[in-house]
Amino acid sequence: MSQDDKLTKEEKLRLIDQEINNLHDFCVKSGFTEEQIRSLSAPVARIAERGRRKTWLWRLLKICLVVAAVVLCYSWDPAHRKVAIYGKLALMKVLPYWDWTYLYAEECLIDNPYYVQPPLLTAEDCEVCFDLRGVKRLRKVGHADMSDLLLDNVPLVVTNVCFDLRGVKRLRKVGHADMSDLLLDNVPLVVCFDLRGVKRLRKVEHADMSELLLDNVPLVINQASNSCCSQVCFDLRGVKRLRKVGHADMSDLLLDNVPLVVTDATQDWTELNQMSFDDFLKLFSTQREFTTSGVCDFHCSLKKSLSTAHPSVLLSETQDRADWHAMWRNCEHDGVKLMRKFYGTRPYFLPPMVESQDSNWVFVSKGQNIKHFVPLPFEEHSVVWLAQVKGGVSYRLEPDPICETTCKPIDVTLKPGDTLVVPQDLWTVQLKNSKDSEHVVVVAATGTWD
């Protein structure tokens, strides 16, 4: 073993530092300038800097791993449960050595230095009565003096509160600062100065509603009144057919309860548009997300002859049937998520104010001509859209009973590529097959105002 191997780490570093200092002194005596010495030592300095950078990167990586482990323990339910279980066990183990139970009853782990515990009344506090000669009458009392008087249990009369008070002030649009001063000065006031009856409004913006509520102004919002029905149905001539609908225009139409047909909503549904009718049904018997997910509100004209009320059996058990129809709602997460992959998370025309529900609907039919309009069992949400993927379907929009005297039912027929958008505050949707339609596929979903 060499002599250097016997040296400790500190002795090795001290030896290296001494050699560097000797080398520096030699260079200075040889006539090298500081700039030349710095240039010649740059390779060694770069190695040292690289070592320091590597050390900091390792430290940062360790910190990131610790943070990731903590996040995983709290966000991943199995890990969170394990941490909670073993954490409780560990606390029970240390209980004989450290009584931590007093912390459970503490309201705050960190004491507030500005908090003053209300003193308990004692016999010494009664001594305040010896020097008390009636009730003091003061004006313009500062916070410090008032605090001392109250802590000493001294009652007093503040004389300048009502000095400038001339009746009750009547104000509107009072700012927070002014209201604070008035309340601290015990000044009563009336806010609703310009109120003339109850306002009747519709389509109230958030900013206007905030001002009205802050001004304590009562109002009535007309949602589906007869006057509202008249305004909607007076200019309604069938269902509009639009394309490239912007969010602002769609918001106005939906808030006005105007149904419409969007003609370009399914252009990007390439995979779904290219499927045959049998290929579409095959998805529900071959895709694991569909076969393992239950469905809700399953309706089928052959329901009594099916082995189970699930769309996975439609392809195999309806081959010898020429006329049938079925409808269901994908209501479990896996099935809903897979269905959305075929049409996207949300159609482009839905404005941000519409929050899509965690479900979607499917209607399929083969050959059968539904002679009468059948109400569709959509939940009572704000809006529903129905995309015609294959075949043709006739829809009837029935107005709300409150509007039946002013609004008439509207019939509309969709062809592949059309999407019917219906505000459900005023309209309910009914369906009937077109006579010349052999195979029909409709995908639908609902949403609410966010």
C-alpha cells in the first residue's frame, strides 16, 4: 500500500491545495500575468465546475424524487391508504414515549402572537369600581385608549358618534371603504334609494346581476313565460341549418331557445363515418371497454327475445331480424370515454358555457319504420345534440306546455352529417324513422349551463 493510500480525505485535499498554491507561486515568479494563469488553469476549473454542477443536479434529483413520492402517496389511493394505516400504527407505537394527543385538541399548531385570551373575572377586577365615578363621556377615542378601557372593564359614552347624524342616510352603489367607515361610526343607512317596483329581466349578464344583488334590488328573471315564448316563436320559421357556427352565435341561439342544425359538425369523424352498420354494432361486442361496461336506459323493440339487455348482443342476435331498433345510454366511465374517442371530447360548436355530461346516447335501427313519434328519454338538461351518422331520421320538437298556445311543434329531418342542437328549456325531442332509411345510427349527448 502506497503512502498516499494511507492519507485521509482531508489530508489529500490539503495536499492538493498546497500543490496548487506552489504552482501558482511558480507561475507568478516565472512572469506570468493573472490573466495568463487563469487561462492556463481553465481546463482544471471547468472540471471543478462540472463536479459542482453534477453535485447540485444530484441534490435536485433527490428532492424531486422525494416530492414525487409525497405526491404519489397523497394522489394514488392505494398508497394513500397504506401511508394512513402505517402512519397511525407508528403514532400508536410512539405514544408511550411521547404523548402527542394534546395536539389533536389544539385549534392552531402555531400560536398567534396578536391573540389575547379574554381574561377571567376575578375579585381584583372589581377594584375598578373604587375609581369609577359614573360613566365617562369621551369623543374621538383612539383604538389604543378604547382597548385599555375595555380591558379594564370601564364603561363609557362616545359623544361624537351622533354629532353629525341627521336622520338616516339614503345611498346607492356604496363602496367598500365608505361602507366600512359608516359601519364603524355606527351610522345607519338605506341602500335601495332608486328602487321603483320589481324589475323584470331576461338574459341578465353576470356583471349586471352582481350590481343588482349588491344594491339589494329584487328582480324577476323570465325563463319560459308566455311573453318569452311569443318572442322566441314569433320569428321562428322552422329549424335553421348553419355551418361554421361561432361560440358567440351559438350562445345567443341557445339562450334564446332556438333549435338549429349544424351541417359540418361530423366532418372530422372519419373513423365513425367510414364504418358500416355491422362494424358499428361489432364495436360493442369486441371492444373490452364496451363489453365490460354496463349501460343505462336500454330500450329495444326485441328486448324480450334478447339474452341480455346490453348492446353487445345486438349484432349476433338480430341477424335474422329485418326490422328492429334500439337505444341506450353509455353511463359508465370506460364506455363513455371510448365512445368519445370516435367523435371527440366535445363538438366544436358547443360554447364554453355548456358543460358536457358524463354520458352519451346511441340510437340504431334496421329497416323498421317507426310510424309514430317516440319521445326520447333524455335527462332534463339544458341542451342536447344529436348527430346523424347513418341513415335518415325525422325529429319533432314539442314546446313546453306553458308555450303550447304560442309555439307549435316543429318537424325536421336529418341526413348523414347533420347534427340537431336543441335547448331543452323550451323543447322536448321526439323521433321517427324515415321511410326510405335502411340502417340508422345516431350519436347524442347532453349538457348543462356551466
